[in-house]
Amino acid sequence: MGETLMLQLTASLCDGEIHVWELDYCRLHGRAPLRRVLAAYLAVFPDDVHFAEGTYGRPCLAGPHGALEFNWSHCGDHALLAVAHGITPGIDLECLRSCPNALGIAKRYFCHEETAALAALPPAFCHQAFLSLWTAKEAVLKAMGRGLAYGLDRPRFSVTPSPLRLLALEGEDVAAWQLLRLPVRPFYVASLAWRGGPHRVQQKTLADIP
């Protein structure tokens, strides 16, 4: 990673901002690209980036670097990384693909109102709406530090009209939550969520560096 990009990363992340990086992904590289980007923000070598687990298993930075919050998601050959100070971002990425059993999955994992709203959509729009809803739910759960086991039916969303809006989440003030549908490369859908006030989101692209 070049010196110019290193300076850009370490100097440009301000309070009230979230940086979202789009990068190519190869499973063989594991967390190497993640370590390199985070190392640039921290002004350390990638080998000095160490991870820990939160209460519910969410990866976080260990030791003195824990004030930098991040979350990442990968699907196919694409990945997204969100980085912020002061808030905990949750991000999720899915391939935009045909899902013939979308309603069956929704009946199993989503709440009744969401499933009914999906069923009322024309088939041509149902699959994309289903994946948009899935990524929104995962993004919120990740921002809470939770995983799928907590229950995809817990965060409840309006399905129509677009954009999605968080309607209910047990123990949470839904007005305190932010949710964005991220513009990503074709054939992908992605959501970003966080608890807190509005932040400026900067999307950037980075080639995968193993």
C-alpha cells in the first residue's frame, strides 16, 4: 500500500464519518487485505494488527487500537469494509441472484408482516427486495455485535415503500438507528447500519492487496 494512500487513510477519517471500502476478495487471502487497510488507519505494520472477539463473537481490534471500529462482509469475489470512530458500523453484502425459495426462507426467518409484504410484490421485484431486507437485518445485527443466531425476525422493517425503514427492535430506540442501502457494483446488494446520529459516508475503491 503506497505512502500517498497511507497518508490519506490516517489523516482523513474524522468523527462523524464512516469510510466504506470496496475491494476484490479471494478466500485464499483470508484477513490479509483487512489487516492492510486497518494497519494504514492505525499507522502500524499489518503484523501489528491483532483481533479480539466481543461478547457475542463480533471481531474487533485488540489492545490500544480498539477505538477504531470496523466491520466487513464478503460475498463471491467482492468485499466491503466499514471503518469509523465513535460508532459501531454493521455492513452486509450479498450477490444479487435469483432466489426461488425467497418466500420460504422469509416465512422461516422473517416476521409475518415482512413476509406478507414480500409476497405482495411482483415476482420480478421480490428477489431483490428479499436480499435488500436480508442485508439490512444482518447489518443491524452486526452493528449490535450480534449474529444471525440472535434472530433475523427481531429487527422489523418496512418493506415498501422504499427505502427500508427500521420499525421495531426489542430494547432499542429505532429513531437512534441509521440505515443506508449502499451503491455497489452490479449484481450485488449491500446495507450499512449504525446506532447514532447521521454520519457522512465516503465510499472508496481499493484493489485487493494480499
